[in-house]
Amino acid sequence: MIKPTFATRPRCRLYHAGVKPPSANRRLFVAAGAATALLGAAGCASRPSPSPVAALAPTGRLRASINLGNPVLARRDAATGQAVGVSVDLARALAEQLGVPVELIVVEGAARSVETVRSEQADIGFFAIDPLRSEGIRFTAPYVLIEGAYLVRNDSPLLHNAEVDWPGTRIVVARGSAYDLFLARTLRSAELVYAQTSPRVVDEFLTLRADVAAGVKQQLEADAVRVGGVRLLPGRFMVIEQAMGLPAGRGDLAAQALAAFVERAKASGLVAASLQRHGIQGALVAPAVRN
């Protein structure tokens, strides 16, 4: 008899014995198919196989690193001070499907989030895909596509993105961000100057009298309104693929379960609904990946 594989086992309930049945919201999400690849047991026994749960949440709770440096993904709610956003929604949905509580580990920058997951202080994180981050982290396919843009002063002679990479041009970027990693590889003449986090880029740009600020388009647009006297160059200099990631040592089962969750979240409309609920403009749900 051939033993059913993780991908072909029958659908089963996603909560352990003794845990209350799903809420109405969970039923809707399960109905969308978001969890069919996450858990399952041969013969659809009353409890799911513990292996994916143990691989993704070995402490019994799902520890999610939430980076506040990218406002497309997460920010602090002005009223409560709590982290909110699409990455928070995805972390909560995954924990609910696994039947474990979620613990949000909130950090201020991408570099810190990367290190938190690499060192297994967190079980999952939300990252821009970049080759330099692949050591120690396994990425899913992207769930959101966002744009990287340049900001300059109104009196700057720069009019187009192609004019930025020129000797003597100083570009302020958040250290360890996707833009830092990308520009460090691709710039030939311009110089990178570092801010500690993405929300501080424009302020550092103004303080240092630099030539260009680089970052998330939505963050730069908000900063342009806040400080005045600046403008964005038209278009974008890169497209950022935002994915979920987990420590590389968790193995194939955890990586496959997380990848399946991301695909179901896109297909079910969870990602799109979250972006809309949080008022995110300009970010696109990434296309589906077919295995």
C-alpha cells in the first residue's frame, strides 16, 4: 500500500483535540483552501499529523518577526500602538491554521528581522527576496510586489532614475534593506550613505544634504507630504518581491507548508483583502506559482 504524501493526504481539521472549533472567519479561510496543504493525516484521523506544526512552531507558538521599516507591510496603529498590516494578518492566519497562538516579535528594520529569523529567535518573517539573504533563510514565492523609488529636492537637476548613478551623487538608504542590497550590487559611480531604518531615510537625506533618498515608494510619498520641498523621480528603480521566510534548518516539510500557505493566501483573496483593509495603494498581489 502506498503511503499518502503530504500533498495528497485527505483534508482534515486543523485544530488539535481540546482546542475550540474554528470561528466563522476561520471557516471562511479554510473553505478557501488556505490550509489544505498545511496539515493532514492519512485516513483523515481526528488529529492532524504533528510534523508540520512542530516544524513551523517548535515552541508551541508561532513566533513571527514583524518589520515596521516597510509601511506597506506593517506599521504601528496610532490609537493602540500595536503592529498592524498585511504581514501581521498573515502571521495570525497561519497561526490560526496551525492551531497555535501567535507571538509577534516587532522590529524596526529589515536587517534586524533577517537576523531574528536566521538565529531562530523567530519562526517566520516577511522579507524582500534577495540573494544575500538566502544564507540561513528559506523563502516562499512572493505574496506582494512593491516598488522602490528615488526622492530628490525640488531644485535637484535630476529628472530620471537613470541619471542617479553618477560620480559624486550620494544616495541615502536604510542599512540592510532590499534597496541597500540591490543598489550595492548595481551602482557603478554613486555613493551609498546609510540611515538605520527606512522611516529615517528622508530625515537623514535632509540632514546630510545628500542628493537622493531611496526606499519604498509609499514611504517616500508620505515623507514628501510631511517635509515638503521634495519630489519623487518618475517610475521605479526596482520591483521588490515580498515573501515569507523561515530558518533554513527547519527542513523541507516546514518550507513546503509555508509555501503552500502563501499560495492559498493569494488565491483565496486574503492578501488582497488585507491590503485593502489597511489602505495600501500601489502594492500588487504577486501572481500564483504553479508547482
